Amino acid sequence: MPARDEPTEHRGAEPVEAVDLAEHAQALAEARAAGTEPPAGRLLGLPELPNADVWVDTAGAAAVTGIAPKTISGWLTRGGPKALPFPAAHRFLYRNYWPLSELEDWTEAYRAESG
């Protein structure tokens, strides 16, 4: 076992496809603006949501809310923003997802509170 001050070597697997989160968020925002429906969550192995709701990942949350992905990640870590905390994520396969309706409701309330 290595000593605590020695760096540990990590040998993680390279992803099959590297996706730029900012580009992905932009593509989702453009699709929403064009009125295109997002892909069904069941294609990703996610549980069905009631009322034809769909799952949204971090890039999708950025597109829906207009909040940068890094800000969303920070808010999830720290429980922010204080006045109206960002909705808790559902974790599936090591990724965060939210129901689209939950993000839309939060965005509306956040914009109303921010004035």
C-alpha cells in the first residue's frame, strides 16, 4: 500500500466518446428552441416518468435553466442558491438527471424571485 503522501496512479478507462459538455448544452438549447422533443430516457436505461415527462442530464439542465453546468455542479455540492436551492439530482449510472418538469418549475420560480 502506498504511503499517504505518494501520488496514487489511476488507470481509468478512456471514454468511448468524449463529449464537450458546453457543446452538448448548446445543441440541446437549440433543439428546445426549435421545438424538437428530447430523446426518451428509456433509451438510456432510465425509469419512465409520469405525464410524458423526460429525463434531463446536466447539459440539458443548463439548456433549460440558462445556468452554466459548472454552476449547477457547485450548487449541488453546496446546496445553493441559498434562497431557492437547485433541485436534487437523481443519480443513475454515475450521472445526474432531473425530470424536465421539475427544472422548468424551478427555473420559473428562480426567475420570479430574482426579479
